Amino acid sequence: MTQSAESEFEFELRVCGWAERNWPPGGARDPDTTSIVARQLGTKHRRWDTVIVEADTDALAARARFGSKRLDSDLLGVVRNAPVEWAWYRDALPEPDYPWRYVREAVHRAADRGIVETRQRSNRIELRREWVYPDWIERVIAIENKPDLTASAARALAGQIEHDVALGLADEVWVATAATDSSIEPVLLEDFPVEAGVLVLGGGSDGNHGASVAWHPRTLAVGEPGTRITERPTGGTHDRSAARFEYASPDWKEEKRLAIAERAYERGWRSYVDTMRPDCRHFELRRDARGEGRDVLPWCAAKERRQTAAECAGSCPQFEPEPPNWRSAGWPIEGGPGSAVKRLLTQRRERRRRPDPPE
């Protein structure tokens, strides 16, 4: 099958699978660092195809105490500031820039999830922490995936990469593309910022696991103010008008990085199944013969190819629900093949993100 815009979803999953096994590229894996790989994450202004969160392994194990679901900004405000000893929540937590009732709701949600303790004394809600929320994030890596990097696609992508470099929200920014037969990969001839790395994925399992670094990235200044480009000149190459931008403070960047990392922790990259139809009788998981053969990716038996996430829906003309007798079957596919697919991918996601918690 030739690479096209319709197969970007498959390429994206292959990038995620490769990164999970081989990150960082070209270097020895630090045993004290665990990489969490997710997809389609970012801010309301920018979404990245692949996100890698490099985490301290021991701190990641401590993060597991807070459960597998993400902690949103309100919950993070509670668990990061909950006191060691009992205290009224309004004395213990920072003054919000919104009504206290929303803080109180977050305290109740945290208590319901068992990540803080609460009690009521003299008609006041008091809380204390269960555990210290760990500083588990070491680096955040952003990857844009373009298997078929045409000239028009490169021009559109270059502006997005410039945005990422200027903002400095991620520690590194990469472009991943598919290998070609050219002596010089076309991606190296495109006008991308020099700060962005270039990763080329091949189709086989060779010595470099089917991927090579064509250009090494520069580390961005995540601890310094960044520049958010809000508007660009639209008059073509001769337009000398200035772009519009605004500054992003280090505190804002730290908050967004933590929010992205929490979402990556919850979702992982195998969450694609949550928006597809594994309950269709034609949905299968097959090993990825184009990579290392260690990943299982979605396959449509009706189309006899790997389907995209968008087309695998109830509106697909080939969609057929699993027969009821499949769902009533016992081991080894209790609940039907669709349920078994979800369990398998959930188990693999759990193995990646949850080291043994410390005593």
C-alpha cells in the first residue's frame, strides 16, 4: 500500500510504537527514565500528532498512587497543595481567581477518588494529603507526523513547527516522515526551523529498528518566556508586514506541560480504539509487518487493509455489529472480540505507564 493522506493514521501509530520501544533515538535508554507515548495532545491553540513524556521512573511509580485517570488543573491544585495536617481548605489552598465553590467541588472530587482525605469540623471542610504529588516529568517531546511530505504539506507544516519553536512548550520538536528511495531525503530540503529534528521511518526491521535521525533537534528553553504567534502575514513572499504575537510566561508553560503530561498518562497512544468500532465483526488487530512486528494495529477484514480512525465508525457501509452469540461466549473472548481488543490494549497501556509503586 502506498503512503497517502489516508494512511497518516497508520503511520502515526507506527511512530508511536517505535518511540515506545526505542526512545531516545540513537542513544542508550536511561534505566531511571520511562517514556510515556501518547497521540493527538496539546493546547487549544496547537495539537501534536505524537507526544512523548520522559518521566523519572521512581516518580512515575509514585504518580500511579493517584490512579490511572488524569488529574485536571483543579485536581492538581488540590493534591499539590493539600497540607500534611488537617486544615480548612480555604486556609490550605492558594487563593483562586474564580469563586471558592469551584475549589470546594474539586476537593470533593479529589476525596471521591481517594487522593486526599476530608472531614467536616464546625461546618467547615478540612483536608489533608494522602501522598505528595511527585515531580515526575523530565522532558516533553513533540512530533509531527507526515509520511508523504509534499511541497504543500511541507509549507503548511513549516508554520506549525515555527510556532512550536517560538513557544518553547516542548523540550524538543521533531518531524517524522517515511523513508524514500532518494539519496537525500526530501524532508531535509524543506524550509523547516533548524531547531526541529527530523526522524525518518523505513519499512523494515533493520539495525536501527526501521528509523534513523536525519537531523538532530536543539533543546528549547522551556523555562523561559515563550512567544505565541497569533497572526501571520498573508500577502505571500513579498508581504513585509509584521506577525502578531503574545508572550507565554514560564508559569503558564509549566502548567500546560503538566496538563499535557497528565493527559498522556491517562490516554497513551492505544486509546485510538476508544473512537473506533472494535465491536464490528470485521475489526481485527494484526501485527505490523512494516515495522518490527511487535505492535498490533487495527485491520479491517471487509476492506482488507488498515482502516483510518475516521472511517471506522457506525456510518461505515461495511459496519456489522458482532453477533449476540459472540458476546455471550466464554473464555478466551468473554464479552465478544471487541471487548477482548479493548482489554488487550488497556493491558499494554497499563504495563507502559505503571511501574511498581514505592513502598
